[in-house]
Amino acid sequence: MVATGGVSKLLTAAEVVGGLRDGMTVGIGGWATRRKPMALVRAIVRSGVKDLTIVSYGGPDVGMLAAAGRIRKLVFGFVSLDVLPLDMHYRNARQAGAFELMEIDEGMLQLGLRAAAWRVPFLPTRVGLGTDILNHNPEIKTVRSPYPDGAVLVAMPALKLDVALLHVTESDERGNSVILGPDPYFDDLMARAATEVFVSCDRLAPTARIFSHERARHQAFERSLVTGVVELPFGAHPTSSVPGYGIDEAHLADYNAAATTDGWASFRAQYIDLVTHDEYLDAVGGRGRISCIAPPVY
Amino acid sequence: MYRAAGLLSVAVTTGPSYTLAELVAVQCAEVWRGQGEVLATSFGIPPRIGAGLARLTFNPDLLMTDGEAYLLAEPVPLGPRAASDARVEGWVPFSRIFDLLWHGRRHALLGPVQVDRYAQMNISVIGDYARPKAAILGARGLPGNSISHINSMYVPNHSTRVFVAGEVDMVCSAGFNPDRWPEGRVPDSLRIGKVVTDLAVLDFGGLNHAPRLLSVHPGVNAEQVQAATGFKLERGADVPVTRAPTQVELSIIRERLDPHDLRATVFKGNPPGDRR
């Protein structure tokens, strides 16, 4: 008998989050306000999981988890909402000393993920030398080049993830996916640095509908890395998933304005503590409204 | 002693009138004079105008991105426009941006929140690291930028709060403090271009990379600049006056690069460039 179909990896957001355990290290894909798996992040806020180490090119994913008190440690280079430069939820938590920090250069973050992906303990770099990055992160060591140059370099340690949460444009049931936006960011490295990878997608489609030879170049990582697939249309909202929808700046402004105890409670009630994803899409103005949000123009 | 390109010490005021934002944008452009075929990275309105102006006038070789993932074949105007208006000449996703910048062929014009006499910059937190008074962005790419390629600075609010006495609260970008380097040896590769502010143009080209005053904007005097700076600036007996924008530069800024006059929002009251 010839096997063709393979095993479906389809899950729900609740099933993905139900598999998370307190204290896990979770990498969140995307970049600031772009292609963040926000529906999965909201599912974490709804769940009881806590004491997470979050690794992220941070945007509202970090702010929401900080507001909900789920972060034990943050591994990051920045947290930004781009057009609104500061995420007020992150800001409040950071100023209160709410979590441990590994604050590193955003390129060091890439190297840490790459080291984990390549299964080496560290990668050498000049980045970080001469700065407070090394003073605030005593666990990051330097090494001396074994070659005649004798250069002192930073040994960026591998950043192993228990779980990576990523959002893609299209996927089939087995995790063959494409990212049609202009930048895959470092989702490929997060996928390879993680023990388990969960992918949310704007559209679930049959393999043949997703891929042509040309389109295959938009695949960032192969299905053998993918543990589970969740169909969540507009699942990156309020961040963008180009070409489908842009950054919802109005919603992000509301989110930022909710960075008070009362504000957060009502924001949660209005946008997070909802039973279905469709209810969320209705709460933020419906699918029609989100699809009309233009991609950002800088 | 030193004469930086693009500065004129002649205090003539017969040219076209211009705003402070326009003068500052032109000095931002000057950052890339003679820099060759490098990626110009800029944040904020005058730096973005400046990069476009440099590209359209004295440095046509500059590379520029759209802030997203593409290299632009020509500068795009600030403000509302159709995304499809931008002609592209390449693709630079973030992974390639890191490859490019660590390779060194880039000159960024950065907007630090604090700067010290060692040219160290901070954009992470103000105050105590564990319980900061103000959390800002995080170190971002400053550690990598500072050790990989030349950087300049744009400071729209020249004051002792930005140009601090002592060291910045968190050293995000590497600088010229020997105590922070193995065996006290600052790498030769560490380079700072210019510092463009609302009062003056500085650099770190003095003795042992000491900060120095290159020019004061029209109507500002050297004592004012020194008083607004938390560390000593080297300066000659006669500090040149920052040159006025040319008519050609003003036309390019007003008609091509910033047609919606976003630059009018940069400085309170949109003051004239010549404050004499």
C-alpha cells in the first residue's frame, strides 16, 4: 500500500495552550507589530499557565503576557509597538521589576536561536563587547579565539525553546506552510530551536493549493518541525499579516490606553475572555474591517 | 585645525529663509557626505529627510530601505502615499540586514535617549537597571551597530538630560571608555560620525576621541551649547556657524521629500533656522 496523506496535525488554540506547562520557555515568532501569533497569545492569557520564559522580538505579545502576569523571565532585545513606540504594559511591568531579564542585542537573540538550531552551545560574535549587556547578563561569557588573532569574543549561548508559537499565511494540515509577507523574520530559527512548534495560519488549504514551485520559496521551515497547526483567520490581529491585513493601529492605541489595573480588566473582558475566535473578530470590527487595514507605509 | 566638510563659517544671512527643522535635516544629510556605497539607516523625520537629501544630491550611491524589507531605488516622501509608489532595487529581510550590518557597510543615524562623553548611547532604561524610572525600548541593535559600522546621532533636544555627566544609565552602544575594553584597548574599528542637535553639530574627533563642538546653529553661541551639555566639549577659539540650506536643498525637501510638511512638527513652534 502506498501512503500519501500523512497524519493531520490540526489542533485548536485551546489544545495548543493546554499542552503548555508552568515554567516552560516559549519563543514567539514575528517582529514587534508584525505577524505575531496573537490569537495563541490571547489563549495563553485565558489559560492558567504561568512562570513562562518568553523569547521574542517583542511587541504586544510581550505586553499582554506581562499585563496578565505570566512572565517569569523575558529574553529580548526590545519591546515596541512601532508607530506607538512604547508598549505601556511592558513599560509598567519592566519599571516594577516584574520579571527577570536577559536583555541582549536583537542580533544576539538571532545567534542564540541559531546556536540552538545548530545544536552548538554558543556562537561567537563581537556584538555585546564594550557594553552593559555583559554586565547585566553574567551568564553570558566571552571566549578567546584559538587562532593567532587571539580575539576576545562574546560566546552567545544557545537559546533552546520548549515551544515555538508562529503565525503563517497558509498551511496544510501537516504543517507545510508559506509566509507570503515580505519578511520571514526569525521564525525559521525559532522553529528549529524548539522542541515543539505550533503554527497558526490565516488560511488552511490543501497542499496543492498552497504550493507552486515559485510559491515554495516562501516556505520558511519544513513540516517535520511542526507539531500542530491551528486555523485562525486574522490570527495575527492586531499585528499585521501582509498581504492579508496591516497593523491595527487604532486597536493598539486602545490596548496601550488600557495599561492600568481597571483598563486591563475591561480590555480582557472585551477582547480576550471570549469563547470563540469568531467572537473576537466581531469584537474588533469584523473580518471585513480587518481586511481593509492597509499594510504599513513608512 | 579641523574643518568638517559642509560647514561654512561665514555669517551671511541673505539667502532664502528656512526653518530649524530644515537646517537640522540638511545637517543630517551631511552625515552621509563622502560615505560611499553604504546603507543609510535613519529614524525620525529630519534623519529620514536627511538620508533622502544626501541620496538625491551629493551621495547618489547610498542604499536605503523602506523600513520594511526592500531596498528603494529612490527615496520615498514622508507621510501618506501609496506603498506601490516605491520603486525597489532589492530585498533585505531582517536576517540579511544583520548580515549586512555586521559586515560593516552601513552608516546609521541613531536617536539616543542618553549620550555620554565616551559616545556611549542608551535607549533601554533611565535610572536603576532593576527598577528603572523609565523603561524605553531595550538595547535593540545598538551593541551590534556600534561595533560593526560607523554611527552618527540625532538629538532634537540638546540638554544635560541627554548629554549626561558621567556615563549613560545603560551602555547600549560601545564607546571610547577604555575601562570597558579588555586590556583597556578600544578597538580601532569603533567609529562615530557626527552628532546633529537642535543647537549644534558635534563629533568625537578630539584628543583621545574627546567630544568637540564643530559648529553652532545660527543664533546659538558656544557657551549655550556647553551649558546644555553634561561634559566638556573641545572647541576652537572661533566656532563656525552651521551653514544654511541651499535653495536647491530646500526645494528638494519641500517639494519632493516632505510634501506634507511633517518637519513642521519636529520642534515646538516650528522656529526659524536662523535664530539671530
